[in-house]
Amino acid sequence: MSHAFVIEPLLFFEFDSEDEQLEKCREWGLLSDKATRTKNYVYKGNGLNETVSIVGFVDKMTAVIEFENKQRHCIHPSFLKEMQAASYGLKSAARAENDDDPAASADEAAVLADEAAVLMDEPSSTEGAEAPEAASSIEVSEAAASIADSQAAASSSAVSSPSAAEAAEAAEPAKPKAKKGKAKLELPEEKVKMVATVQEFTTVPNHFSDTDDEVVIYEAVRIEGPEELELGTAWSSHSNTLKKLELAIGDTISFEAKVAAKKLTKHPVPYKINNPSKLQKLES
């Protein structure tokens, strides 16, 4: 069963390893500095009291959690930390025992309002204290807007009359779909095997950090398999995993990764390679 309240991340950084997850949770204050193992957390609110796991992050102040039904949700780490208190949400849980109690629905709406306020760095409407400071997230805003657009479209479709559309469909034979050109490539959603050649090492500004992000720009990027797809240029973060290969300009590598249509800041590079794994340097 899906949760209607979730704010799904359009793009986010998935943890490559448990060490990376540990480091981020310590940074957020979700684990002590001496912790050596990760743990699951409990999401309380919107009628739920469910174990979730932290699978990645959108930015320094927006964590991505995964529910048992595999849905992913953006949440401020401080708000998730508050939910771990034994006393959190007891009043809402008591009211929610009666499904017909309007107060229960009001409490659930209040929890969602609090969560959204923390993510968007606005004061909570249900608490006197100010919400923890949060960095604004373009990805989270886009995700919320996308959900709102989908709901508005569904509502509009429900009130419109289907008779005109059915009449037009009966009168006009079905037309074959036009093939997509290179400008609108249909990218795979799952991880795929890829080959790319290093074109450049550079940096881009990071508005949430005092230092710039290191990135790698690739050329001759292609997806291998039965339906081979040429992407041209793409980019990825210059992660510690990549640095171990000691890459140089002109090196060709193979790997498995997800690819998304995300332009590199101040560079004409249209695609981003996310979480490359099974990296191998190929001989020239």
C-alpha cells in the first residue's frame, strides 16, 4: 500500500557503502561519533509507526528514507531524530484509534505540515518553537510541485466528460507514435552497463559547502547491451571510489550505473552518472 503523503526525491545521492551512511548519520546527529554500525529508525506520523532506513540524501539538510513498501521520502534529519523519542506522537496515536474522530485527521495533517515546514525552512504551524534551520532544496521543491501537478491533473480528469474523447477516438484511426529523436532520449530507470572516456576534471560551486565539488566529465559515453544507446557527454562526482582508479584524461572505463537527465552547472553536459560501481579501467 502506497503512502500518499510522501515527497519522493527526483534525484538524490544514494549511499555507496555503509561507511558513507555512517559518516552522514554522524554529521546529522543521528548517530554518536563512536557508533560503528548503522541502524533503522522509526517514522511516526500520518497514521504510521513504521521502521524505515536511510538510503541517501538530496543535500546536506535533506535525508532520503525508505519505507517497508520501498517508497522513498524526503525528510529533515532533525525531524527524523525527534521521531525517535518514546514520547513523540503519543497524543496523536491515542486519537487515531478512532477512525471517525476528526481530531485524528487533524493531527496527521499537523505532522505533515511540521515535516514540510522543516524541509522548506519555514516555522511550524503547530509548535511554538522555530523549526530547525534547513537549506533550501531544488530537488525537494520540484518533487513537491510534481506531486501537486499530478493531483491537479487527476482532479481535472475526474470532472471532465469522456464522451467527446471517445467520439474523437472512434472517428479517427489510431496513429503510430512518432519515434523520439536524440534530443529526447528515453533513459533507463535501472542500473545499466556503460562505457565512457575521461574528457576533463573540473569543479562546480556547492552552495551548501565552503568548498567546490570535484566532478569528472566524460565523452563517447554509451550504454551497452541489446539496445545500445549513445549519450555523447555526461558527468559524475569525482568520488573516492573513482579516485582509487587514478584516472587520467583519455582513460576509458566500464562500469554499472544509473543515468539521469541533469545538466552540469556552467557546462553543456546534459546527463549525470549516479553511483557507478564495478569500475574497470580498459586498455587503450
